[in-house]
Amino acid sequence: MAIKYAILGLLSWRPASGYELRKYFSESVALYWSGNSNQVYPTLVQLHKDGLVESEVRQQGNYPPSKVYNLTPAGETALREWVVADPPVPQVRNPFLTQLAWADRLNDEELASLLGRYEREVQMKSLMQRELIRRGPEGPARTPREQLLWTMIADHDCRIYEAELRWLERLREELGKRRTA
Amino acid sequence: MAIKYAILGLLSWRPASGYELRKYFSESVALYWSGNSNQVYPTLVQLHKDGLVESEVRQQGNYPPSKVYNLTPAGETALREWVVADPPVPQVRNPFLTQLAWADRLNDEELASLLGRYEREVQMKSLMQRELIRRGPEGPARTPREQLLWTMIADHDCRIYEAELRWLERLREELGKRRTA
DNA sequence: GTTGCCATGTAAGGTGTTACATGATTTA
DNA sequence: TAAATCATGTAACACCTTACATGGCAAC
């Protein structure tokens, strides 16, 4: 349950309501959760039960009141413990590869079309990510080092997309070689 | 539900029982599902209901009888339709990046240790993948082109791990620059 | 007057995991 | 005698998603 720590992290940056957290998640690329209410609100309740956050009600004129959450010292400790812990091994799970695994039933044109459509999607993602980086890092920049970390996090996805494109190019080459042979 | 098509694909290669499919999944890297029974058996029942597979009972001496599944023509059609369909966009979801997002609370040594432990894990994965490729492609090789596809699928994960390692190296460099500055 | 924002939440479902239940047989 | 293999399946739980319920206020 990594979103729990994503929320603790955001609250360690600045106090926020469930609604504000949801908005942040929905706009964030680095913290890639959708920000749906069914995940955020129950998680906040759980964190409160565990004594990792505390909340106070913010009354705001015409708008409905909101519960603004804050990290407790225990919350800060829990976050720190998670951050130093052994990171999980990343797993590559690209459904496209499963599709490709059974693609020998396609003829050369159909296969080329499939690869073309996939390439366009990845290229789009790659360009969008580059644009996000151009606009500057999205997260907290309380220190120069933290700003660097968030910049590199954004850069990470970019590099993965580019590796994907290079692999595709290689696949095209190999298929071409086979065809002319 | 991509595992559904992974199963259809395997059955298009050769008939198999639920048990054999599970064994294949648990050993396969390309078809990355764990192969747990709770996923395989109900999926087979569903495919049977949908008329995409048919089954016959194989009696085998001392061992318990097994249901051997086979693709129907409708199953072959469904598989083909899925294979030509627009591939989903790959999403990069590395929990380590979330951890790194809040890692500015660590001092330089703690951060270096975290990166080191992550690097070792990725390096291990990368080496294991290289070894798998050296042993030859795991999937069907009914045609030279199909063999090429499966080789490139194995190569894909390798390249992703290597991109990850290059990114890590870059992150280390940037952190070093900042430190000496 | 319909759409959209503010703000809380619930319902239902898809997808995946580990662990268990059952029961015979083979291997160490 | 303890374990692993063969073979089916269920239970419980983790995580994530879209869609809905409620209700006032703002903007076009």
C-alpha cells in the first residue's frame, strides 16, 4: 500500500484535505495514482486511526467545511522508516508484449501496422513527459537536493519511454532483415 | 483481462490442462503472471462458457484425471482480434520513485545506501534476464519470425533494466555534482 | 438552467496475490 | 516419515478503477 506513504509524504510537505490530495494525485505524473475518492478518504481514516495524522475542520464561508490533515510526529517517523527501507524490485509488465507474443498469426503488413500504432502511442507519451520536464519539477523543492530528486523522477519516465522506442526500432530492423533474407 | 488472451495464446500453441498452464506461467518471464490457481481455473471456466475453448478429460493411470483444454475456431478468432487491436499505452509505475520522492529527509550517506541497494536489485534482475536470453527463447518457435518475436520480447525487459541502471548512474552523478558544488 | 467546482463519502467490480482444502503417488 | 508432484478448486485479502449519492454555490 504505497499510496499510504505517498499521502504521508504530501502531508509532510503541507497540510491538506482529502479533496486537495485527490486533486494533486489526479494532476501528478510522479505520484501516479488516479486520486479517486475511494482510495484517498479511507486511507486518511486509517492513517488517523493509526495516529499518523491529525485533522482539524476548516470552515470556509460559503463552501462546505473540509477536514485538513496534518502529519503527527509518529507519522513523520513512519514515513522516514518507509523511505529508508529496502526498495521493491521493479517489475516490467507491458501488456503489449503479451499481444506481440501471439502476433505471428498476422501477416507482415498487419504486424507493421500494430508496431506503428504502438510506436505512436509511446512517442506521444514521451513528448508529453518532455514537455512536463520543460515546465519544471512539480513537487516540493524545499532544498536544492529535493528539487533535483523530483527532476530526476520526471526524467526517469522519459528515459523509459525512450528505451522503449529504441527497442521498437531494433525490432523493426530485425523484422526487416528477416524479410529481405 | 489480458491473462485470458495469454491463456488463449498458449492453447493455440498446444492443448494443456489448468495445471500445465499454471506451471508454464510460474516459469515464464514473458508471460509474467504468477500462475496462481485462483486466476487460471476460473478463467478456463469462463472461456469454456464463452465457447472459446473445449475440454476433454485425460485419464492417466495413477495420477488424478485432468481436463485438457483446446482452442475452438471461435477461440482462434477471438485471439486474432485481440492481437490486431490497438495496444494499451504502457504505464511506468515504479514504487521506488515514490520512495525517492520523499527521500530528502535522508542524509547523503543514507541516500547513497538506498540507491546502492536498489541498484544491486536491478543489476541482479538484469543479469538474470541476460542469462535467460543466452539459454534461448522460451516460447513457441513455429516459424523463424515467431522465434524472433519471442527473442525480442525477452530482450525488451533486458533493455528496460539497462535503461534503469543508466538513469541511476545519472542520478548518482547529479547528486555528486551538487555535493561538491 | 445546465455545467462545473467544492467537499465528503459509498458501491460495485476488475485484477492480482498468498494460503488453504483435498487426496493419491512418488521420491528422499 | 516427511517432502514434493500431480491435479482440481475455494477463501480471504490487497489494491486500484469508474461511477454514483449528496448538496450548496458559482459561472456562462
